[in-house]
Amino acid sequence: MSVPRKSATPKPVLATASAHHSRASVSESELHLLMEAIYLTYSYDFRDYSGASQKRRLLQAMAHFECPTVGTLQTLVLKDATLFMELLQYLTIPVSEMFRDPAFFLALRQKVMPVLQTYPSLKIWIAGCSTGEEVYSLAILLREEGLLDKSLIYATDINPMALEKARRGIFPLGSIKGHTVNYQQAGGKQAFSDYYSAAYDAAVFDPSLCENVTFSDHSLATDSVFSETQLVLCRNVLIYFNKTLQNRALGLFHESLSHRGFMALGSKESIEFSAYADHFAVLDKPARIFRKLKVAPI
């Protein structure tokens, strides 16, 4: 669902808000009622997200909006879609970095890219792409391995503001040093500076990296799969889901992947004890890279 938004100046967190924040709490019933109300009003489904994580983020949001109770916050955001978009930034945690977990990207380069190079064309799904750092990281890796031109990448997220940042490909210059170290540790083959130009306090990445990228709104809680893909990346997203939603997401990835396709999860995520544990083979356990089995078990 498209939610209208306009620029809004964030409210300063006053001393009274801090006091409220220190005393505030979020009960299970309040959390349930808020998430149901958000779903009914805006069609964003957070009902199967991890409760503990949601509560921490709601406490931060309550301080930001100067709301002493969850009920006050609920009344505020349900009446104003612009304020809801501000709340969405807390609920979705749009934080990332380029070549995050360099060992993962090195394993992807060494163990997955050689197989993908045998395909005539590729479709790749990056689920929960946030502000785009992983999209550009993967695009750089694909270019260096000679695969970018024959790849079609679907980069999806539920946060429209994060997707817009991803489309622009402009990142803070102050973060580039860390990104560069990650890139080098991930087996980068060129100077990282070859991929961006510096302008004021920003790094503007080469737009050609995303010529074959489609940025799209997509919810792992409510939407269906993309067409047949050879690689799915969903890293550091499932940790915010409960078991029910984790299984739904894994089911989407399994259905989307082609014969013997690859799936990559975050460093703290696993398919063990999930409904799809027997549907994938472990390619690289530390890197959390899996490969779809030829035939699903009976």
C-alpha cells in the first residue's frame, strides 16, 4: 500500500521525553493491538515480528515522539500517515553497510560465482535490501566476476524511504573508509574508489552498477514470490521474525529458487529447526550459504 508522505522535521527529544522513556514499558497486549491497528490502517504487517525486538524499537520511538504510552503513540500515528512513516524507520531498522561480513562476500565470490558463471542469464533477489548498501556490494562483485551484464536483480524492502535512498546510491563519505576495508577483505579486485565519486560529504556510486536492478516494495509477511531466481540474499532480516514468519519467508525463497539455486542468510541466522531445514544443503556454514536440494524430501 502506498502511504503518502511529506518532509517532516523530527521533534527534538525533550528532557521530559527522556524521563518518560526511562519509565515506559510495552506490554504484549499493547504491542498486539498496535500491530493489528497498523496492519488494518496501512497494510504493513508486523504481527509476526519478534516481540522483544519490537518492544525495544517502540520504546525508542516513544521517546522520539514524546509519547508516554503505547496508546498515545498509536493514536498519533494512526491519524497522520506522515508520522507513521517516521515510525516505520524504527520498525524496519534501515541500517546496513557495504560488504558487511566480508568473509561472506569472499565465500560468495569463491564458491557461488563460479557456478553462476555457467548460466546464460541470472535472476537474483535481494530481500530486505534496506538503503541499498548490499545491492551495490553485490553489483560490484558481479561486475568483477563478469556477471553483472547478464544479471537481473530484484532489490526489495517494505520501507519506501529506504528504497528511495537505495535508488539514489548516495552514501555518507564518512562511512567509505569502513566500506573500503570490507571490500578489500572480501577479495576486491580493484581500488574501491573506482566505483564512486566524492561530492561534498557524500559518495555517489556509479549509476551503471544498478542499470539491471529493479527496486520494489515487497513484504515477506504478505506478498508472494518473484519469478525463478538463481540466487536469493536475505541477510540479517529473519532475526527480526518469529518462527511462523521465518518459515513463511524461507518458503518464499525455496519456491523462488530454480533447480539447485543458492540462498544466503545473515551471520546469526540459520535454517536449522525450520520447516525447510531438509530442503537445502549447507554449502558454507560459517558464511550461511545454502543450496536448494534437487528433490524435496517426502
